[in-house]
Amino acid sequence: MTYTLMLKPDAPGFARPQRFVLKVEGERIVDVEYRPDAGDEVPFARLERMRFDDILATAARLCPNCGVARALALCYAIEALVETPAPPCAERLRLAAAELERAASHLTTLAALFRILALPSLARSCADHATTIRGALAALTGGDVAAWLRPGGLEREPDAAIWAALARVEGLLTRLFPLAEQTIARRTLLARTVEVGVISASAATQYGLAGPLARAAGLTVDLRRDAPYGAYVELTPELALQEGGDVHARMVVLFLETLEALRLVQRVAQERQEGPVRARLPETLPAAAASAAVEAPRGPLRYHVVGDGRQISAISVQSAPHLDRLLARTVLVNAALDDAALIVVSTDPCDTCLGLGSGL
């Protein structure tokens, strides 16, 4: 018997309801129709009417899970345009903000997965840790990323309260290490996630996947290591790599990257970089173009800017490939119906990022 039903998974990166039409035979999915609803927003369509503060604020609020990465990529692109890098102290604090955002994003996705798996205590623990990390990020940035980040560095120097907030990450690591270790090896979790929703290394390569989704399939790709920028030149993260390409591998990568992100923040707190936090920029922008890419929580994110000799005249964005029509069919066809929502959410899809351009 064949029948069709509609799936509306609740993923942290979905800003609007997404519908997956599944054709089912027995208990297995035999076909999938997914047309992502990414909206029709064009955020930088009227640059001539926007002050720079508004441009940076727009970038920071485009996606609730990667606002730091977006604002940072834009700053790096402008710094490349005017050939003026930020000072080392600013770069270290920028790294701390980016890694706090990565850890909070990953834990939020893990919390969503544990809710689907009917593991409420694990879901609450991950969600609570994500909230604590967002608090540390708010303390670092003053609660407004766009007012804290600036081309050339940061708006203000760190004070004692900021260093204290970063130092508290050590306590988070102490609690998260045993949680990750116990969870990854949990038998009930292994039974539900191993060999479920497999994306092979060849499929990941074919679709041009990047970020945690690719690293869970065995691809050794990470801009922080492959093309280090800012403080990543000195503070190189350990690569979180799995080869299973299944839901379990994706969960392990999210856990490991969370721990590594917090370890990097801990190093920033322990190895305080002294000095200025903002470089002096030229008073006018050149009539030229430049681009810069960062490793956002879901993978590479590139901003390309064009200056007309007076102001920024164009901005385009490229993000890492996300769950689209073809990848959804690859990962869901032949899967058990009961695993459909779990598989979709494990890819950490984001309709906002997908709608703003993909393919690097």
C-alpha cells in the first residue's frame, strides 16, 4: 500500500514552516517532494538609502543563529576592500564571539534532536547550556553585535566584566565534557541514529557540502584551518571529523565542535591579548571590490562588497549548501517514516541562509 503524507519538522533554523511531502510504501519513504520556502527578502536591495550602521545591523539580524558570523564576514570584506586589518586584540575577541555563537547554535540543534528522540532531560540540558553561552556572548558584545563589531576592529575595549564572562566558559566545559561523553556512547541513542539518514562522502562531495554536515561525512573541510583568518592563524581548532555520515555522526560532530569552540574561548580568556582594538580606516572607500569568507556555524559564509569610490554600492552573499530538494531526496528516500523528522533536523537546515544564496 502506498500513501502520501506531509511532514513539518521543527528545526531551529526554520524561520517559516517547511513542508516535506513524503510518498510512503509500508513503513519506508519511497519518494520526497521538498521545495524550500526561503522567503523573498532582499536585504541589501537599497544600499543607497542605508547608513553603514544600518547595513551592519541588517547583516547581523538576517539569521538568528549566525548573526556574529554574518556581521564578521561583512567587516572582513570591507577590511579587505580598504586593505586594513583589525588589531590582534580585536581579532581574538572576534574569535571568541564567533565560537560562542557556534557552540550555542550546535547545542540548540542537539536539544531539538533530543526532543524528537524523546530524551527530555538531555534536551533541557543542551538548551540550558545554549542559554548560558548566549549570556556570555551578550556580555562580550553588549547584547548588540552590530554595535560592537566595526570594520577595523571593535567599537570598545574589553573591561573586567567581559574577561570574567569569558573565564566562566571553563565551568561550562567541565559540565559539557561528561555530558557529551556519556551521550555519544548511549546505547538507546546508537540504536536510533546509527546508519540512519546516511550522506556518504561521495554524496557530500557531489552536493558541495561543507561545515558540520560535510565533516560528519568524512570531508576534511573547515575554513578556520584551510584558509585561516583573523586569530585562527594562531588559534587553530582541532578538526571534528566522523565518517559515518549518519544522524549519529552529525550529532557527534556537533558535540565535538561545541567543546572545541569553548576550548578556544577559554584560550582567549587565559591568553589575554593587550593592545588597541580598532585600526584607523581610510576616510573614503575605493572604487573596487573585495570579498571575505568565515566558517559560520553551518559552514562557509562569504560576503562580497563593491565600493563606488564613496560608499558601498553592492553586497552579495554566498552560504554553504543547505538541505534542498535533491539532498532531501538523497537522505530521506528508503528511510523509515518514523525517522524522517530526526533526519531532517540532524542536517541543521536553515531556510534563511538558503534563501540568501548558496554555493561557494
